Amino acid sequence: MGGRVSLALVIHNHQPVGNFGWVIADVYEHAYSPMLDALERHPGIRLGLHYTAAAAVDGANRPRRSGRSATSSSAVRWRSWAAATTNRILVTLPDRDRNGQLVRMRDEMEIMFRATAGRGMAAERVWEPSLAYDLAAAGYEWTVLDDNHLRAASIREDEMWAPLTTDDRGRRLTVFGTEQGLR
């Protein structure tokens, strides 16, 4: 077995909507910022960072301007992931609100990390086929889905770990499966 294994790692940093500003500031100071510092010291590490809106704003509800860039030299080292601004389960919202949530959070992540956030996550791992349209229309190129969703869609086990595509209303989205044991 001389093959190479690739692991796509995304770290999910979440704070609930309505959490106290001092709690968010404390978590940022003691967890999120030290993690970003460690990533800056280890340029060979590549991963995705997903922040829910509450984790990405300061106590006054303004985007954190961390001054950190998602790039180092010419190589991309980490990428920001976005989702709904308030980490809502998108399928429960009207279409226009879904789009507004996705666009706003994408824009906030681009400000925070000075890089395009073309990757999205569905809150609480809830998926409905029309989300392909919502994510693509808001500028997202791809997302991740639980392996359980892929099995329910009759995706064979040996095909589950390669990029897949789905579409809705003429908008296409790339999907990567996640493995339950790694969550």
C-alpha cells in the first residue's frame, strides 16, 4: 500500500446567536486567535475554517477584522467557509431570506479573512435538494454533506468520497461527503 491519503479538514467554530459579547470575545481570545496563530507558525497545514456569525462578530455585532489573510506567500493555507448568518436551518426560510443569509455571511467571511468564501455548510447537517440552488445562487461553489445523505440518495460507498455534483433550477453545486466517524 504505497498510495497517498488526502484528508480535507474543516474546523467548525460556533457560538450561538444571542450569546453574550464577553463570551464571544473570551472564546476568540483563548481559542480562535491562538488557533490562527498556530496556523501562521505552521505554513504546511492546509484546512478549512467555518465560523458561524456569532463567532465571527465582536460584542457590538460588527465583523471581526482579524487582520489575518487566508493566504501566505502565494499558497493558500486555509480557507474560510460560510453558511447562514444566524446559523439558521435554511430550508425553513423563504427563498429571499435564504439568499440574504448566505450572501451576508459570505461577505462577512471575505472581510474577515480577505479571501473569497466559496464554500458553504448547511446548518445542523440538514439538507434539502433546493439548497443546491440557494448556495450556488449566493456564490458558493461547493459544500459538504453527511455520508448518510449520500447513502439515502443511493450513492455507492466506493463513489462517496469523490466530488459529486447536484443541481436545482439550473444551478450546479459540487458536493463532498463527510465521514460520520470523523465528526
